[in-house]
Amino acid sequence: MSSEPLWSENLRKVYSSKGAPPVDALAGVSMSVHPGERVALLGRNGAGKTTFLRIASTLLRPTSGSIRVFGYDVAEHPERARPYIAVVPQEGKPFFHLAPREMIYTYLRARGLSRETSKTRTEEAIERMGLTEFANRLCITLSGGQRQRTMVATVIATEAPLLFLDEPTIGMDPFARREVWASLRALTAKGSTILLTTHYLDEAEALSHRLYIVERGRVIVSGTSDDLKRSVGGTLKVSLPEGARHVDSFQSFGSTVTDGSSLTIIVAPERLGELMDLTIRRQLTATVGPVTLEEAFLRVVGRKIDED
Amino acid sequence: MRTSTPPATLRPTRPFGGTGAFLWTEVLVQAHESLAMATSMVTQTVLLVFVYILNPGLIGVALIGAVIFSAFTLGQRVLNEAAYIRIDHKANDLYLAGPMSAEGYFLGMAGGILIVYLAPIALLGGLAVVVGHLSLTTSLALLGLAGLVWLFSASVGYIFSTFFRDNRAIWAYASLFFNVFGVLPPVFYPFGYFPEVLRPLALVMPPSAAAALLQSLIGAATLSSGQTALAAVGLVAETVIVFVVAIFWARRTVRGP
């Protein structure tokens, strides 16, 4: 029996509704998250990320398969697993008629923390997440990003052994996102483990030790972001804004992707000079940069992460 | 950066765990909406004014009915709040995917709403005692029966809240349910005014059963021993059954199907 923070084997979830064919939201997901890790689940809309997170966080029953939190069977004994977890739900909002300070404090109290600990952690979370200025304002008066920061602060303050964060930085400005990243890093340094979903590939790359890419309810690849980037067959990306009609000429250099009139080629550094010669001969403009997780995702899934 | 130290063994979720803390949360949430508190007595006040204009002699009966009706409509607030938190905020996931118990969430919410709206209900109760010259026994009976009606309606409200996916649908059904069961039967007016053929029905509906028992105590209604037993046993039994179902349902609906 695994006592990893999170472990699943062949986890399946089929949604059935009257008059509609059953939907395989999860078609056999096996994964494990090790202590102190930050792991990202990546996938397009409907890939199965949130379904997995909801099952793991005891909010949804699996159809079959096994899933354990710190060794406790989530399906059979959710009451054993719940004390170990905390969740930022997708599109979750704080109580509009509470101020962030009240929201965090009362939530910690509801989880059974003492008054003193709750108070200390509330103040720490407020400061860490940059909420000090509006900590006593009702959430209804805050912006969407500030509310989301309140939600994340509420969950981070629990210091739960295992945190599930479903799109935790959605709606936040870049500065706030970096504050969240720093807080999550600090939390794992203290011993917590984090599983998050995100649509921001830069966030996944900057934050996670490992990634799982999910498509149509299956894990299709996993590893570090460097592993994934290496898998695309090169380390440089050449973008030709008007290159799509020349795609045949460039295919021998590496993998190519066309998007409208533009062409992107993944190429090994040693062939870059040769490729640039051809670009000049064809009188095309080009930009060269390092391969990012976006290319890796596109290569693995065949579509962009924001493509339906 | 990483640690291999497993967390200390944590206690599993305790039955009714977190009730008090979530009750306090709900008190804070509701207390910030003072306008809702102020408007919570509008229907009762309007009905009381009508009764006073039409027959001032029935104001004592109507005041008792207003207390019972107020306790009953708290269930509608539980329904609205539980659905709103779940559908609009998804904050139920925040609380329930953690050590807090599902029944603590339900009871904390219901209790918090009760506490915040208690002041105007107590005011009505005080008026009922003074205007109706209620004895200590009758006053205690009013308190106890209003408490049963509250527990019944809060349980029904919470159970109903789990069936909706859209808040707009709730407004219509909730208003219909709570007005049909709280206003039409003999709650604000004497039990004897209700059509005889429908009286057994009124005695098994918690708000009118409680009102009939209280009216009987102050001499405003004449109930046979069978009717008294039906109202009293029915009210207690229905409340216990619905409360137990609500606890079971709260636990069951933490997880989707």
C-alpha cells in the first residue's frame, strides 16, 4: 500500500446522464506525487484535470481504480483523507460578506486549528499574499484577482500536508502570480505537497518539479519540464511569420507546426546556420528562441493548451 | 527543497466537527447583510397589520403565528444560502474537502442564520407574550415548538438546496413552498377557520401543527385529544426524521455521484 501524499492507479470516471452517451472523463489515470513535490496537471479544457482533482480531494466518487492520500483510500475512507488536504476549487470565491482577514481566520477555525494558531497564520498569509491593504474590506468590494488571492491565502494558511489547487492564479496580475508562486515554494519547503492544475504553461514550468499532461482522460506524458522540452527533438524554436507556404522545404530540419500563415520549426543548434541560409534565400523573416513548454505541449498533444 | 518526512497522523473527521466554527462564520456573513435582517419581518408585519385591521381580537393568535412563521421561513434562508454558497461560490468544496464534517457545515449554517435572525423573532415572541398574556408554560411551549419548526424547515431547506443547479430556479420553488406551507394553513388565523375536511392536513404540516397546539393552549382553538396527539407526535416525528435525513444527506452529497 502506497503512503505517498497522492497515489492513483488506473483511475476511471464515467459520467452518465439520461439521453446522452456516457463520457469517459478519466480513462485510467495512474500517477504519484512524492512528499514535498509541486506537481502540475496540464491539459486542455475537458481533458480530465478537474475531475481528477475532485476525486483526489474526496469531492467526487471514482467509477473504478484506486486512489490514496497518505495511504488512505479516498473512495472508501474519505473521512481519513480529509484532515490531510486543502483545496482551492476551480472558480471558487470567498464569502463576499467577509473580509479577507475574517475569511482566512474563520476557515482555519473551521478546520479545527486553535485561536492562536489561526490568528498567527492568518496574519502571515495576509502579509505573504499582499493582502494587508484590503484585509479588512469586504470581499464584495475587491477585484476578481484580489478575491482569488484571498482564496489562495485561505488555503495556504492551512499548511495542510497536501494541497490541491485548481487554476490557483486565474485572474491574477503577473505580480500577484509571482507572489503565489513564492508562497507555494515556501510551503513545500516546509513539508507540504502540492498538486495544481493550470492553463499557464509558464506557471507550470516555473513552479512544478514534475508535470503530467492529460488528454482525453489519460496521462499521455509525464516528467520534468526539461524532459518534455527535450522530447520535442531540439532546443531551439525558429518562427517564420510567413513561412507556412514553405513548410515542405523546412520539414527536414525538425518538427514543424503551421498556424495560419506562420511556421514554427524545432531545430537542433547545429543545424541552425543551414536553416537560416534557407530562410534568407526564401526572403523570409525569422525569430529564434529557446523551446518552451508550449512547444512541448503542442508536440505531445497536437493542439495548443487553450485550443478547444 | 523536498522533504521525505511524513506528516503526523491526523484525526479523521469527527462527527459534527466544525459546527461551532462554521456557525460563527455564518453569523459574520449574515451580520454583514443588515438589510436582509431588517426586511426579514416584512411578510409577518403585513399579515399582522391585516389581522389587526380586520379583527383586532385575533392579534394574539396572529402574533404566535408570526413567531412560528418566522421560524419556518429560516429554512428558506438556509436553502438560499446553501445553494448560493455551492452554486455561485463553490465555497462548499473549500470547507468540505477538509477536516470539517458535512453535518457541521449544515448545522453551522442553519445555526448561524438562526442566531442572526433571532432578534426580530424574539421581538415578535415578546409581543406575543405581552399582548396575548401568555403563561410561562405557554411561553415555553412557544419557544419549544418554534425550535422544532426551525429544525424541520432548516433540514428541509438544506436537503432541497442540493437538488438545484441554478439559483434562479430556487427563487420560485422556495417562495412557493414556504408560503404555501406557512401562510395558507391556519398559522396566522384560528385553526377553527380552516375547512374541516382539510384540518387533518393542517395538523400534519409542521407550522400549522405548532400553531394549532399553541392556539389550543391559549383557548383559541379546540382540539380533540386525537388531534392534539396527531399534531404533537406528527411534528416531533417529522422533525426527527427530516433532521436525520438531512444529516445523512449532508454527508452523502459531499461527493458527487
